[in-house]
Amino acid sequence: MAKNSKQLVIVESPTKSRTIAKFLGDNFVVESSYGHIRDLPKSKLGIDFEKNYEPTYTIPTKAKKNVAELKKKAKGAAKVILATDEDREGEAIAWHLSQVLDLENPNNKSQTPKVERIVFHEITKEAIEEALKNPRGIDMNLVDAQQARRILDRLVGYNLSPLLWIKIRYGLSAGRVQSAALRLIVEREREIQAFVPQEYWSVEANLENRGQKSFVARLNKIDGKTLDKLHIKNEAEAKDILNGLNNAKWQVASIETKEVKRNPAAPFTTSTLQQEANRKLGFSGKQTMMIAQQLYEGVELGPEGSTGLITYMRTDSVNLSAQALGQAKTVISKLFGEKYALAEPRRYKTKSKGAQEAHEAIRPTSLARKPEEVKKYLDRNQYRLYELVWKRTLATQMPEAIFQATTVDIETATKYGFRANGQTVVFDGFLRVYMEGRDEEDASSVALAEEEGMLPELSEKEPLKLLELKPNQHFTEAKPRFTDASLVKALEEFGIGRPSTYAPTIGTLIEREYVTRDQKRLMPTEIGILVTDFLNEHFPNIIDYQFTAHMEEELDEIAEGEIKWQPVIDEFYKPFSEKLEAKKETLEKVTEPIKDLCPICGGPMVAKFGRFGKFGACARYPECKGKVILDPEEKELQKYAETQKCPECGAPMSVKRGRFGPFLGCSRYPECKGIAKIEKKFGPCPDCGQGVVVERRGGKGKRIFYGCSRYPDCKYTTNKKPENPKTA
């Protein structure tokens, strides 16, 4: 080996390699693996049951050239340093690199290792230097946990998906985590559909004190008993109460004032970052993780070069390092004054069971780097997410907010008692910087407290003047559909999946068209409901919440070295495979009778699902191949196609589909290759008034948005679907 050979550092991404390279001297070369360099094969199962579930890994075609380059550089290097991420996936990538590049075994202590493994939680000079001083071997427990997850998911997906193709329709998929997540969404939808609203009423009094200042009090007691929310059931009961208050004499009965304190939320974990970015910024989980990855790996900050702005974004931990805590106190004192800085740092306890993969929460690498100072170097979304992380981290180290809560009970010289609540801020504390968002279902329980404002100065026995007495009609509401934020929260509470799986799981459900987004709410499609019902009936353990959570616990135990991975796979797969074989023989294709009669033989028809949606097929298939279109959108497209003529030859047109969605193609294809666009129109453009709003697709046909037909003359776009589309 050459005496002056350099040390080779390998990371996952070129951005990360650029950021790290600037911290290392001329004795280092930093290269990227460009993600995974080895995986299970796409074309076959890739698991050897004869050899205790041993996986067969292959190098993807797109990675072969890079692997050859890395091999060449590794052979001439004085040392190879594997610096992939510190979680299970990063550990697995490091192991695959050591295998593929023919590196010496880093765990063999009998020889000087040529390869070292280093980990760090943030990409800063101090963190990299500290990691280089403390190399370790590859943690095979973490690798085994990642392998076990990958093999479990492969066994479920590669066995169940083909069954869904046969019994429902081609192109469907099932997954250990995705199917449990889909079940949550489907069950919530059924709760909403089955929900019967209950009518209830409240009675409010608008009152005025001696100082002629008004406030609102609500009926809360009858005959000294506190009312529940649904006590007043209808308008007649409400009017009886109003009649009973005709001769009321309003006065203050008692005043209670107490101090209420509120503590800041914990620093961000992967889950809470995804939830809060969805609530406050409208980001999907996938979008949040993509932007967080950019901020972690490094952003070009002008003369400073590529700089990591936040710590590692896949973590269950809420810990902050001693350095970060000291920095927070300094920054808070400087920006807001000493009274906003804590004498002793506030520390949080991790609630998640599996918080072992990272030692620190998500925070800025330097709290001294204020969002406005880096704003010019970031795009809009990068800036907004960085600001969110910066504010949340600072808030965790600021004093609690202090409120003065006042409760005023009002007597009426009748059997009816009223109450008014008020809340004033005594000291804003952490609220000076940050207030945590809430999901809709959580927010409803504190809605009254949030809307309470200041009450006028009142005294006991003070007479009050009634300005208005009014009844208000209400109806109970079903739980709302899940958003990305509330679904992530539910997955975490049930123990389904890991932080790194939440975003791709939701993404898969949408890509597979099991779920659609409606005003940021996740709503199951007909096929999503059908798949869930099929799995629930025939493979209930696959989508059972407790079973899925138990599997996650066993994966954690593998990562901790408490159990081996093969018995976990074996315990699951043997009964699963037996049941699978039995179901293949006994299950019929999923169909349901419909009212339509076959257009060919006049016999009964059944509903089936095809590539282009729901259709009716003759019950005598394959003897009779009659069919009708049932999907409303497909019907509309076919109806539209019948009115169109080929622009090339004048022949009738038919609906075709390509990578960018449906289009019209000549019915004489391939003799004539005439084509035409299908556009959904949604009325006049609100910006220019001349064009019409039409449906567009971007990002390789996957993202639907709406824009003016006069583009580029008019650049109006929106992600919100307008109402009443017309095919044109």
C-alpha cells in the first residue's frame, strides 16, 4: 500500500459528501454510495427457505458503475471509513458496502482493520472530528433488524399482492405496515358514515356590569346540578328555559381566580416534526422528510459553503445535548432578555418504546444561526421548516407561560345558574416564540378555553344587566378524517411502523389509489375499502394493530441483540404460508351482483375491478364477454370520446392511457396515429378571466394541479380542486 495513500470516507448522498469534505483535510477523499448499493432482487422473492431465510442480494444496474468506482478507490485507500446514517438503514448500507467492496471485517480484532464505521448526529466540524476519534465496528444487531424488516415486508408483499391480483384486480399490493394504516383510514371512514348527529342546545346570556362592559355567560346549572353537553335536547326545551328566566335578577354569585401554567412541547422527533409540519405548513410527511433531509445533509450558504442546518431527522429521542442546551440559554438571553432564559435546562423524557436508534432530538446544528440570516440561501419550504425547528427548540428552553384564569358564577334568582370564564396572559414565556398546533379532534376539547378572553372587573353580589338571552342550536360531529398529521400520531400510538416508515407508507397508499386527499384529509377509495375488507376477512393478523405492533417490538429486540432474527421470521411465515396456500385454492374472485343486464346475452352481471376502475362483467364469463362501464369518470370519458373525430383522418376516437393519464387516440390505430388531449375544465380563470381552469399533471404525471388554459400568458395555478368539472 502506498505510504501516502488517502483515507476514503463513504456516505449515502453527494450533498452529504460535499458538506463533510469541507471539514476534512487533504488526507481524506469523500465519496457517495448514492443510497443503497445492494437489495433484494425485483424479479423474484430472493429468500432461500432451505438456508434459514437467507436473503439473496443483487446490485441494481444503476449502481454497478458507482460500485466499480468505489471498489477501485477502496483498494488504494489507507483506510475506508463508512459514515452512513446512524439508524438501522444506515447501518445496513454500511454493511452492504463492506461486503460489496471486499473490505476487511471491521469486527475482527485480531488484525488492524482497514475499515472503520463512524456515526454522528449532525454534520458539523466538531461532530465529524469527534466521530473520527471514536470509530467502531458495524453493529450487526442493527443490520439484522433491518434485514428482518426487509424480509418480512418482502414475504408479505410478494405473497399477498399476487393473490389480490387474482381475486380482485391486477396491480394491487398489500404490506405489513401499509395495510394496517389503510385499515385505520377505512375504519374512520365507516365511523363517519355510520355517525348519527345528535341535536343539542346551549343558552347564552350577554350581560353588562356597572362599568357598562359586556361579557358572555353560559347556562351551566339547573337546580344546582351541572349540565352535560347534551342536556338541552331541542328548541322547545331551550325556550322553556328562556321563559323560566323572564323574571330573573342577574348578579355575580362568586368569583374564583387561579394561576394556570402551560409548559412548552418537547423538541421534535421524526413523528412530531411530520405532525407539526402538516398542521402548520401543510406539508405531507413525504415532503417534510425530503426537506429535512436537505437541511440535514447541507445547504449552500454562500461563502460558508455547504452547511448542515439541522441534526439527524430520523429519531425517537427528545434529548438535547449539553452543548445545545448551553447555546439555547445564550441565544434566548440575547434575543429576549434574561427573564426568558431558564436557570436550569429543561429536560424531556422519551415516551416512545423504541427510542434507541438516535441519541438526540431534531434541532438546529447552531441555534445562533437565526432563520432570517439564512433565508436568502433557502427556498421557501426549506426556510419555513428550518424556522419551525429553530423556534420549537428555543421554546423548549424557555419558561412556562402563566395565565390568570377567572371563573365567574352568576345567579338569577331562579333555578338556572350561569358561568363565565376568562383567561389573561400574566407572562407569555415560551409563547413569545412558539405555540404547538393541534389536530382537529384534539382542538375541540379545548376550544372553549382557547376562545376565552378577558372579563371585565367584577365583584361578588354585583348586579348585572341582561342585554340579550339567546338559545343556540348545535349538532354533535363525527371524528374528522385523518390528515397526515393525525394518521402519523395514530400509527405511533398503536406502535405500527417506525418513524422512517410513516411518510413512505402514506405515499404508497396514495400512489396505489387506496386513498385520496380531499382538502388535506385522507379518504379511502372504493378499492381501498375492498382490499381492507378482503384482508380483514382472510388474513386478519396482517392488519391487526396488536400483531403489527408486536412485530415492531420484536424488531427492536433484534436491534438490541436480545433475540435472533430467523426465529422471528419463522414464527410468522410458517402459519402465514399454510394459510396462503389454502386461500389460493378456496377463494373465489371478489364480485358483487349489479342491476345491469348483459348487453350481449341479457343475463345477470357482476361488478369487478379492472385497470381503469369498476366495470360490470357478464356472470357467464368467459362463455359470454359482455361488459359495461360502471366507474363514473370512465363513463364520462367514453361518452366524450364518442363525440370526437380523429384530427388526422376523421375516424371515431377512443380513450387510451399513457404515463401522463388518459388521452384520445384514433380508433384506426396503428393505421392512423392521430391523438388529442382530454381536458377537464372548471370554469373561467379567476386571474385573467379569459382562459379556463383546466386539470394539469406535473412530476411525471403523478401530481395533479389546476391552471389557466392560457399558460404561459397567464400563470395561474392552484392545488385545490375546483368544483363541477366538465370534460372537454
